[in-house]
Amino acid sequence: MSQTTERIEHDLLGDRSLPADSYYGVHTLRAVENFPITGTPISIYPELVRALAAIKQAAAQTNSELGLLDRERADVIIRACEEIRAGALHEHFVVDVIQGGAGTSTNMNANEVIANRALELLGHRKGDYARLHPNEHVNMSQSTNDVYPTALKLAGYVGIFGLIEAMEVLRAAFHDKAVQFADVLKMGRTQLQDAVPMTVGQEFSTYVVMLGEDIDRLKEAVLLIREINLGATAIGTGINAHPDYAALVCRHLAEITGIPVLTAPNLVEATQDCGSFVQLSGVLKRVAVKLSKVCNDLRLLSSGPRAGFGEINLPPMQAGSSIMPGKVNPVIPEVVNQIAYEVIGNDVTISFAAEAGQLQLNAFEPIIAHSLFKSATHLRAGCLTLAERCVTGITVNREFLRKSVENSIGLVTALNPYIGYANATEIAQEALFGGHSVYALVLNKGLMTKDQLDQILKPEVLTQPRAMVALR
């Protein structure tokens, strides 16, 4: 390789050559070689890259105001960070999402990319660190141990609100169906056995409420990750940082990101504690568990089309079998179920990683970050997919459901106040063992007239608390 196509950089382990036009440097190169784990670079999470750039921008602005960094260097660092926040250079954030070193490789990657872009803006070649250095200037007043967790919180904050928006879309889709099916009578079930009548609208309205509750819980949990430890530097004592740095950099970071971040009251505690990530992951697990339960319901209610429940119809999305012609499977609920299983597993990973922290630092925040971001990102995609490719297209089999109510043993519970417990028990026995319709048996025995039965079988009578209907 000619001298014009490579450059040499030096670190404590020695010299290494890099492509001359590479924005990352020797520390990133070693990390890429050391951690060939997932093959997935940190750039898969653009909000994390933007968060890192926002932190470096706030730091440069703060250090300049405190007289620690000259205006020329501060300006080009800020310009480079603004470009990255706008989406540039993300492909140069190449270290693996799972890495040793408590996130040091991610921080070094950011420092080097920003430094080399800043050098370009100054008119110097990449790697000319005597002019502007990744650690001495871009990383001034910082440590990985306050930069990395702060970046995770910023990215997590944005990601959670992205998930909340998707959940609102799904919630609205279920609400529309609850309204559409408000008058469709069906049998409710407990332990998969007939219980008492309800409407399909009531059934779908529960999903609206469940999603609303989880949205509220996410909004509560995300408040915890507004508290940052930027200014803590190595372990929380603030070594190598100006006394005014923590407060000022927090204010600038809030202005840059629009996120109302707060400096933790005890930076030593905040540097080692991953409790907010555990809390947030627990709420994501709650969302996943409940969303999976909803998908279980949709698959069960749509089972068939001839030999299952057959109460609702999910929109057909694709052929369901390579051997069974005409088979269509509930593929959208199935994929959301699998996302839920992944999120539950991610929560276990986050719990173990948070517990494994020792003394003044948790070295396992990279796997916490990867697991947390996967959970939020995949749940968001799952909610949107479920809403757009499943829920909005659901139809209901009205007549089938009406007949199932009339034939159900559970109907006798609704008729008990009118025909008496003894008669209701007798009707239930005959219907169950003789295969007869409850509706027909009541008519045949003269216990009620057709008009009286039809009056009681109205959804508004059967499906909510009210005084007994006065029969004509």
C-alpha cells in the first residue's frame, strides 16, 4: 500500500496502519479486531450515534466557555458533531454492539470520527492529532464512564417515545374495532369454557385499556433515565473536570437534544448504578407479555376456518403452507409473539448484567444497551406491523357468534333470574347431553316466549349490569 493510501497511528500497544481516508483511528481498529462478536456495528442504533455526538458537542461548548478549549477547535468539533447528528458519517461507527471495556471502544470510536472530521474542517489531514486530538480535545473533561451511560439514556429516551407512538397507533386500531363490533354478541370464556355473553366490542376494548396502561407505565419509567452522570468522569468524583462543568454541560445537552436531562445528585452512585435500565426493561417486559397475550387471543379466536373457534377473521397476508393448498396462517400475531419472547429474554440479560457490576463501575453496559435497544426497536416495529397488517383488517362472523350464544350452556346464567335456578339447571343438562339449543329448549318448554327471549338476548341487556328486564 502506497504512502498516499495509508496512515500510521500509534497507541500504547504500538503502531498500526489504517486507510488514509478512514475517519476512525487505531483504538477503533483494535476494537474491531478484538470483538468480532455479532457482526453488527453500533451504527445500527442511529439514536446512540446521535447521542454520542450531542454529548461531545455539549462538552466542547462547555469546555470553551470555561476557557479550557480554544474557540477554533471547539467550533470545528461542534460542526462535526452537528453533521453526525444530522446523519452523516454513521457508517464509520464500526465497533461491535457487544464489546468488552464498559463501552470504551464506543467512546473511542466517537472521539476518533469527530476528531478526524474536525481536522478536515480545519484543513488538515486525518490523523494529524497534534492539531486536534481525539482524547485531549474531543474527550476533554470526560470519561467513557460518564459519556457512555449518558448516551444510552439519551438514545433510550428517544427510543421509548418512538415505541409509545407505535403503541398509540395500535391502541387506536383496537379502539376502532371495539367501536365497530360494539353490537356483536358472543360468548365470553373462562378457562376456555363457555362463561356468559359479552360483545366483541367489549373484548377488543380490553386491549385498548391494556395498551393505555402500558403507555402510562413507560412514561413513568422513562423519567428515570433523564438523570445522567455526565461530569462524573472516571468514577463519579469529577477528576479532571472543572467544578462548574457538570452543571453547565447538562444545561447545554438539554438545549441540544430537547431532552430535559438532570445531573444526578450523587455522581459516584450514578456511575455504578444501572437500576433505571432494569426498571425500564421490566416495563418493556410487561408490554411484551401483555402484547403476546393479545396475539394469543387473536390466533385462538381466528382459528379454523372450519375446525376452530372461527369467531373473527384475520386479513390473509401470505400462503401458509408449501404442502397444504389454501392454508393461511396468522403470521402477523406469530411474529409479534416471537418479539415478546425475545424481549423477555433481553430482560433476563439486563438483570444479570446490572447485578454483575462491581464497585464503582458496571463493565457490562454494552450488553444492557444492546438488549434494551433491541427490545424497544423490535416492540415498536411489532406494534406498527400488528396494527397495519392485522388489526385494521379484522372482520367478525356475526351470525355464527349469535348462534353460538343461543346454543351455549352459558346462556342459562342470563336466563336464571327469569326461569328460576331449577329450570335453568334442567335446561343446561338437556342442552349439554342432548345436543339441543338452549334457546329452542326454553321455547319448547314454554318457559318464555320468543319475544321475551329476544328481548333478553339484546347485547345491551346481556353484557352490562342492569335491573332485570320487565318481560311483556
